[in-house]
Amino acid sequence: MPTDALLDRFLTGLAPLAPVAVWAHGSLAGGDYQEGRSDLDLIAVLDHPIGARTVWRVALLHARLRAEPLADRLHCTYLTPPTAAGAERRHLTWAHEQLFRRPVTPVTRTELHRFGRVLHGAPPAAVLPPVPDGELAAFVVRDQRDFWRREVERDTNWTQDVWVDLGLLTFARATVTLREGRLISKREALDVLPGLGAPGEVVADIRRRRYGDPAPPAEEWTVRRAELTRNYLGPAIDALVAGS
């Protein structure tokens, strides 16, 4: 299986950096992983400060994996035990085939505590502080209000599959988290969306592309799909935020 082969190569290449732990979150941990379509979302905890030499070694590790199947989908954020606390802190991250810094969000932290998959070393509870009461809900509201609601107004985004998929699935997952305190998978989110009033044609389109083998969409459908998605998401996000 290409996923297992890539993870084995990654862990072997990471070994000289003496990781305390390596965890998977997202679809790979939550049971909804689709090889070739899902990202490989990882967290590595290193036992020493991440200085310039470590950054160089991380970049070299990922560069050596570039030719591997699925390597473009491997995303990894690097923590150390002293820097693991605090959802606002930005950490060295390899994603989208480049290095940058980003936070480990309360959603990711909660995933790790509830169903994180240990690939190496210590479990998340031994290293990562728990998410405080209210922090997960506050983050979800802020993400919908400050990021997704703004992006709905940018019409050029919504002819792209990735924006349609993430926009609707993230909204459904946010709704369930706020109402019930649960984290749900993308598959579960697709089941929830019709009950939230999402356009059925678009939900079916996402399902076909994620779990089937559809033909490339016609341009007229991508334009109509964008309109349906934006007309739904804007008011839906407004109502969710107002009721939170």
C-alpha cells in the first residue's frame, strides 16, 4: 500500500532527529482515509529546539521523499515538548511541498486527544496539553466567521473542487461540534449536510468525487455549483455564528 510505504520511509528518515512521538490526525486517524485523495496529516514531536540546522534537516528529509507516491499529500508539523502548549503558537510545518509556520489548532489538538493514531513513541496525552473548555467551540466560531464567511464573497474560489468540498464539509463539521461537542469525519459531514439544508446536487457531487470515480465536471456545472454553494453557505454561516 503506497500510504504505508510512504509512512515507513518518512519515519525512517525522521529517526536521526530522535522524535519523541509521531502522530496522525485527520482522515488517516479518523477512519475516513481515501488513498490518493486524502492528505496524510502528521505531527512530529522532537526532543530538542528547532533551530536552523533542524529546519535544514527537515527540509532535506521532505525533499528526499518528493518522488515517492503520495508525497505531495504528506503534511507534518514539528513540535517540541516545551512548545506544545498554546493554540496560537506557530510551528514549523511541511505542507503543500513547502516549509512555513502555522498553529496546531484546537480542532487538531482535540482530534489527537480523542482519536489520534500513534505512529511512533508517546501518545498525545503524554505530551500535548488538553484543549481547555470552550476553546474548541470558540475556535470553530471564529474560523467560520473570520475565514469562511469572508471567502464566500470571493467568487473566483468556488469553481474549484477543493473550495466547494472544504467549505461545505467544514461548515457541517463546525455545526455538529457547536451543537453536540463532537468531531465528525468528512463522510459523516456529507450525511449531515442534507439535514442542514445544503443543496442536494452539490452534496451528491462531493460524494461522487470523494468516494466514486466521476468524469471531470462540465464548466457549466462548476459555475452553477459555485452559485448554489455560495448562496447556501453565506446565510448558513451567518445563522450558525449568530446562534453560537
